[in-house]
Amino acid sequence: MEKLKYIDNEPNNGIKYDWKKIMATYRKLGIPPEYDYSEIVPFENDKLKWYNLNSERSVGKTTNLLLVGMVMNRLYGTQIQLVRNHITKASYYNELFNTIVNYKYGQYILALTDGKYNNVRYYQKKFYYSLVDDNKEVERCKDPFCVSLAADDCYALCSTYEAPRGDLIILDECFNDKNRADEFVRFIHLHKTITRERISDKIFILGNVLDVNNIWYRQLTIQNEVRKLKSGDSKIVYTKQGMPIYISFMENRAPERRKKFNKLHYGFDNPELNAIVGNGEWNVKMYPQTCTLQNRRILTRGIYFSYHDDLFLEASIIDTDSGKYFEVHPTTYESARRGDVVYVLNLPVKKNELYFGRDSLSVTIKKYIASHRVVFNDNETGDLFEKFISEVLNVTI
């Protein structure tokens, strides 16, 4: 283990990590090139605390961050803080390190422990190195190198949990298409408990959903910057207060092998599979679109939706050869300001603003939703409208 140095020579600030040494040790483990993100993710930037890595599945995000944390544990005694929104099935934790354990007959763990251990044991929400011989555990390390936590338990943990070296915080699969506002707040409570105002930590939010409108971006106050990015982009963006956040919409780094696999198995154009097959587009559902309807005639217009006061939708009730529908398309703040009705998520302030669900027009709109007679000009509009409705009614389109 390295001789510990502290930020500004103050132990309460936390360990001063030598990220060049950490990355050099990580690379010596023999990570396959297509899964090695040490040259892509800016670990060595000491000003960065927040990292958001999103991608299709099976690009090695969780596995390689765990390996980075295991290197930190070897060099500095760092204890990985593995966070989910809630504690899930034991099978998830029991299998989490399987890829690391099984790679080339335990090559990673043998190297990290100087040959003393060859396996990982999950026990009472903690992960330990262990020595297994003939499928039996012979020895287990005294101290865990990783612990599992639930953001839902943040209030119960705040006065009891201590993690003086819990500097690598991984939110595994917390970032998804069903995120709620309270999940972010609960994580912040948990983060404060873990760090106790240390400044040596790094936070990694991992997700398998390429969702440009995810509520976490809004709560991090970087939604406008994120909307400028495309799948495959990586960038440091800044909050209004100037705090940097690294965002990466990662692509599979073994494209030829993936293309061959997809061509054999998924040779059909379906945007709903973008997060799985990784075709370089945002991952959104397929929504019914106006273009499929014949002889569209507008019956009622001037209905608007304000999504957190920075994204706006306009809606009309239309008649078609197939019957009446509720039609939605994007619009601007200027148009919404002049609208007859603007439904908002926050407290109504202006004369034309209403909280959705408490008036006769809302009842009519909910009937269109319930009968699956809502259409959109594109899939992203459908995704945004569904987010609005799910936040006020907790239903999906």
C-alpha cells in the first residue's frame, strides 16, 4: 500500500490520489482494449467529481469501474461504495464480480492480491476477497473492499454509517427511464453521509438508457448542455455555478464484432432496441404518429404543456378518418405564453396556467390517454409528453 498523503495536508479533506499510478496499475492488469476506458474517462482531472456514463449494455462500464476501485483499494485502502436505488436480489450481488473472478482463471484478483486470493465473497452487504480451493472457501480477507448501499436507506444511515475511505461511489443502474425526482435527493443525502465533507471522492452514475431528457440531468442543472450532445459524444459540461460534470454517451468499442452479431440476430430497424444493439441513436420508445392518420382536421387548439418551464408542447384535438385523437407536437415558450391553457408541473402562477388533472379539459385528455388515442409528430415528443404525464399521474402512454 502507498504511503498516504492528504489534500492540502489535511486528513479531513481525504486522500490525495495519484491517478497516474492508479491508471498505470489498472492497465497492467491486462484489460482487453475494447473494454479499457482509462484513456477515455478523465479520471486524473481532480476538479471532476461527477461522471455520467451511459451506453448500450455490455460495454464493461460496471466491471471496469469496479476494477479501478479494486486498484484504489490495493494502493490506498479505498472501499468502493456500490449504490443502487434500493437493495435488490442477493443473486445480483453474488454474480456482480463473476466476470472479474472468471477472467483468465482469476488473473485480476491474483494480481491485485499478490496471489493470496482468487475469488470474491458477498456477505452481509459487503464484498471480500477470498481463497477458494476445490469449490470451498479456505480463507477470507478480514476487511471488505466494497460495500453495497441503497439510496432508499439514506435517512437511516445518516447517523450511523461511516466510510472514511469510501471515495469511489458507483451508482449502478440507478439512471434509467423511470427515475423520480426523490431518487436524486435521496442519493445526495447518502453521498453526504458517505463523504462527511471529504473532497477526495468521485461519483459515477451508470445507465443503460440513452435518454437525453432524463430527470437527473435537470436536477444536475445541465439539461440544456446535454441536449446538444449526440450518441457517441463525450464532454465536460458545466452547471450554472461552474461545477464540471463529465458526460459520456459511450459506444461499443468492438464495432465489427457487434455489427456481425446484430446482422445475424437483429436485422430489423426498431428504435426501441437502440440501447441494446447500439446503433448510434437516442433510445426512445415508438409512439403513434400523426402521419399515419388520414384527413386530419383540427377541432380544438391552444392547449400547451410546460415541462419544468424549459420544454414546451402544443396539443390539439383532431378529427380524422379513424376518429378523434389528441395530437401533440413541440413548440416554443413564446407560443405557450400566448396559449389559452398551459399545463404546468409546478405551482400555477400565470392566468393561463393550470395544474394538470384538476379541470374538465384534463379529464377529457385523460380519456384520450386511456383509450390510446394520443399521437405525436415524432418519438422524442412522445417521450417528453409521457414524462410529463408520468410525473403528475404516475401512468405511461
